[in-house]
Amino acid sequence: MTAGGPAAGDTRPDEPVTVTDRRRIDPETGAVRDDSAAGPGPAEAEPAVTSDETPTGAEEHVETPVADEEIAELTAALQRERAQFANFKRRAAEEKQGSVAYGKQLLIDKLLPILDDLDRAREHGDLESGPLRSVADKLVAALSSEGLAKFGVPGDPFDPELHEAVQHDGDGAHPVIGQVYRGGYRLGDKVIRTAMVTVTDPAEAGAEADTPAP
């Protein structure tokens, strides 16, 4: 076997060996080579991607305790806003109803003297027939449909919260209304005017029988 020759049994042809000089400075001229001539250096090689690293764009969304707390706070804030809006709507509706009732009462207060005149005309028999009776009936019916109700009739039990007594006769324990000088009115459940009446308080029948004759 000749030194430096191919090994015995090796039938492969001689392959040329190519050596690439990657130095950036030419050792003969001392000039700096272009990047294309020098080729990529070790620092410019692409970093290897290990199995533990996740490629960009394939990151998974993982919820953290901080995110859960923020979601809970936002949910609570939304619930508070909804409750405040519901309370606002309720208050607005109540204020609207109150304004309507107040305006209705102001109008009826101005019509009460007309109703008193109609009551006096009815007592004198002026509303027995004729066009005035029709007008009076229509007016009373229209106000009644709006919730106006009259109270205070002779013989009703006397109630100081509903009746204004201008005269009181008798010493009994059960006072009743004698005469009605001015009717009282309710608008719904609210008393808008008390009745002006006289009060009679007759003594009990048994007490009168026990009283000796003079």
C-alpha cells in the first residue's frame, strides 16, 4: 500500500475539498470584505428553536387571578349601574304621577265653588229639570271619573278629621252630623276639603228614661 493513497478496497473517486474563507478581512490585502463574500458569521446564524419555546403567534391565552378580579369588578359595577337606572326610572314615574295628581287637584280646587253653587241650586229645586241640570250632571260625572268623591251627609258619624263643626248640640257619646253647610271632597285617597257641618249629640234613650221629671 502506498502512503497517502486510497485505502485498500476503497473504490470512491477522489472528491474535491472546498474551503470557504469566512473571514471579514482579506489576509492578503487587509481590506474589509462585503457581507456576501464573507458569508454569514456565527453571530448571524438563526437562533435555534427549542422544544420548550412557543413560536410567535401561537401563544395560548391563560387567565390569571388578576384578570378574574377585573372581570368580577366590572360585573359588580355593571350591576350597580343597572340598579341605579332602575331606581331612576321608578323615581321618574313616581314624580310624573305626582305632578299629574297635583295639576288635577289645582284644577278641581278652582271648580269646587261651582260645585257648591250647584248644590245650593239643587236644594232650592233649580236643578229639577232644564239644561242647567244636564250641565251639572255632566260636570259631576266628569269629576267623579277623575277620582273626586263627595262626603258629609246628615246622620253620618262625626269625624273631626273629615268634618269641621260650626255648631255642637247635645251631650251624648255618639255625635252625628246634623246639617251640612258645605260638602267635603276626596281626590282618590286624599282629602282636599273638609265638610262644614253642625253636630248633634243626642243623649242615650236609657239615660233620658232614668232622668226624673222636674
